[in-house]
Amino acid sequence: MASIESAVSEQLTQAFTVYVPLGLHPQMDMLAPDTRNALLSELFRLAVQAWQERGLLPRQGGVTLEFPLGGFDVGIELDASKARLTLVSLSRTWH
């Protein structure tokens, strides 16, 4: 029984968290509500996917991803060693 509890505890501590730095809060606040909800949904969806596929991520360093969403370019970094997904950039698409 102790090994099952240990395995569950280890899985919970490895769950990815989503981090939005304070510097990006003003940009998040200016998003339309539906765009903001879509962005947050996508961040959490990617965090879950990263947790499920954590064995495929590099153990050292991060993986940077960029994608368009609702007229904005979004940049994130996945860091498997810290089990964290960080929003690193959010800028209006100008093309």
C-alpha cells in the first residue's frame, strides 16, 4: 500500500503548473473575455499534455513554443525539470 501512495504522491508533484508572470498580467487583462478564456484553456490543455508526455520532453532546459491565438502571437516555455509551463510572450499579430 505504501508503494501505491508513494507513486500517487510522485505523480502529483510532477503535475505541470501554469505560470503567467506579473509583467504579462496587464496584457492578459486587455484581452477580450473570449480570447482570454481561449488562451487560458489552451495553456492548461498544453500543461496537461506536457504532463502526459513528460517522458518525451528534455530533462534539462526548456522547450519554447509559439502559436497564433485570436489575433495574438503566444509564446510559452515548457520546463520538464520544474514541471512548469510559462507564458513568456503575448503580442498582437500584425500580419
